[in-house]
Amino acid sequence: MAAISHRAGGDPAARFESRAATREAPWVKWTLIGVSLAFFALFLLMPLAAVFVEALRKGWETYIAAIVLPDTLSAIKLTLIAAGIAVPLNLVFGVAAAWAIAKFEFRGKHFLTALIDLPFSVSPVIAGLVYVLMFGAHGWFGPWLYEHDIKIIFAVPGIVLATVFVTFPFVARELIPLMQAQGRDEEEAAVVLGANGWRTLWHVTLPNIRWGLIYGVILCNARAMGEFGAVSVVSGHIRGETNTLPLHVEILYNEYQFAGAFAVASLLALLALVTLGIKTWVEYRAARTGQDDASS
């Protein structure tokens, strides 16, 4: 350290190199900070605050009354059911896909990676239309489903399928680069010592990726509860049966029930804030764990 400090203090070239990255005038830094904060306040903070202001404009009694309506409670229940099914499925798929891509070499590896990114490039509305084409009354499997009295479109199964489609990349995309950076040395050592695949997964792989896994699940859950486009296409907008929270907000707003619409929207906003808080905590814990591992 002393040699570095001496070089930086005595060598003009070194002093120039140390200033090169920060040679801008102070007003440039403060301008960038001011623009960033203004953008944050205008496009993020103000709309978020407006949701809660409008939700509470007519008082707590109106707010609570809008939340405890049967249609609202049904929307909350359906949202929790869709997320409760989609997130565990995506958790299993994400771990399996990330483990396969990061730890093994096989034909079709790049194709599988591209498929994982598919929901990011396809509009959710298109995804919903695909399910209607497959399982709708006039779809590929529609007549067979009708004969056997199986409902997928305009029912809970269709909502779950649409939710799974739009959310399945989140866990895998968080784990793939993490597993690739960790390499395969520890897994190979466990196999050499006699551990089977499941034992290696539970005692070696999962502990190493736990924070990335939690982070991916958080993002997956937030997207599942807030999904609108794909669910809107397959739900049929049946009040009290196939409306999730985002769809219920749209219906209330279109019916000019603004207090109820903003009250329900505030639940989604609270979910976003809780998700942000948990995400920040996970990032902090992951950073602390990395520092502890490096120091040890």
C-alpha cells in the first residue's frame, strides 16, 4: 500500500491516472444526482404516493369497506392461489434448468437457454392468446376438454398456466450466472467423496445459491401477483370468480368506483414496497455473506 501511495504521490503520470476517472467538475456530479432524484420523484415516488392519497381520500371506513367486499376478497384469494402454485413450480424448474445449464454440457443447451428468455420477448397478451388457441372452445384441445367437462380457459387453471408462463424465467435467470461463476469443483469433490445427486444438491449446491434463490423467488412472486396482460386474456373477467387483484382494479376504475379501485391498488403497491424491502435485505445479507466468506 505504501508503494502504491508513494507512486501516486510522486509520479505525475500516476496522479493523472488517478484523476482521470474523476476529472469532471463538481457541478457535473451534482447535476447528474439532481436529474436522477428528480426523475425518481416524478415518475416513481409521486405516482406511488398518489395511490395511497386517493385510496384514503374518503377516510379509513371507505378504504376498509372496499377491501372487505366479497369481490375484492375473491380477487385476493385467486391472486394468492395463482402465485402459490406458480412460484413453487417455477422454483423447481428454475433450479433444475440452472443446474443443467451451469453444471453440464449437452446438445440443445443454448436452445434451452433461449427458451428460458422467451417470456421476456413475448408480449403477455400474446401468451394469453396462445393458451386460448390451445384450450379455448374452438382451440386445438377445446372439443375434447368440453366433452370431458374440463375448464381451463375462463377458469383458475388457465390463470395459473398464464402466470407460470410469464414468471418462469425469474428464478432460472438469477441462478444460471451464479452457478456458472461458482463452477463445478465443489460438486465434483462431493461426488468423489461418495455423495449421490440428491445429497450433493441439498448439502452443496443449494447452500451456495440460497441468496440468489431467495432473490429469484421474490421477483417471481411479485410478478405473479401483479400480472395483468396474460391473465386478462384467459380469465374472462368473471366478477368474483376469475378476477385477480389487477383485473379487479381495472373493473372498479372502469365503473368509476375510484375509491375502491385505488384502495385495491394500494394493496398491490404495499406488496411492491414489501418486495423491495425484502429484496434489499437479501442483497445486504448476500453481500455480508460474501464478505465473511472472503475474509475467512
